[in-house]
Amino acid sequence: KEQEKYLISVVDVVGVLSGSERPRKYWNKLKQKLKEEGNQSVLNCHQLKLKSADSKYYKTDVVDIEGMFRRKINC
């Protein structure tokens, strides 16, 4: 329990912060732009299969709570 981390979908965070109707597409474009700029934090993203609104499971970038509040998202 001392090592437990809660992981949050980056797409969900982006959706709330951006107000986008298509947060997954918004995140994919933002992630690509960050990679092109040489931002190393998005190169080592971890993905988990999370259940979506359509009850299917999709690979999704996740971040822990500490990483969510950093200036750069370390996925």
C-alpha cells in the first residue's frame, strides 16, 4: 500500500481543462506537437486499457497525481 499510485487518464484531464468536445483528438495533436518540439516527457508515456463511455476498453495515456500537477506531464 505504501507504493500504490492512482493513475488518471490524460485524455480526461485534457477534456476538463480544454473544454474540448473531442479530448482524445486534442491530446493526440498536443502530444505530437510536444514530441516535435523535443519535449521528452511525452516520449515515455505509459498506457493502460481503460473502459470508455461505449463500454469498450482502449489504450489510454495515464499519469499519476503527482505528475498531473507538474508543469510538464510525465506520462
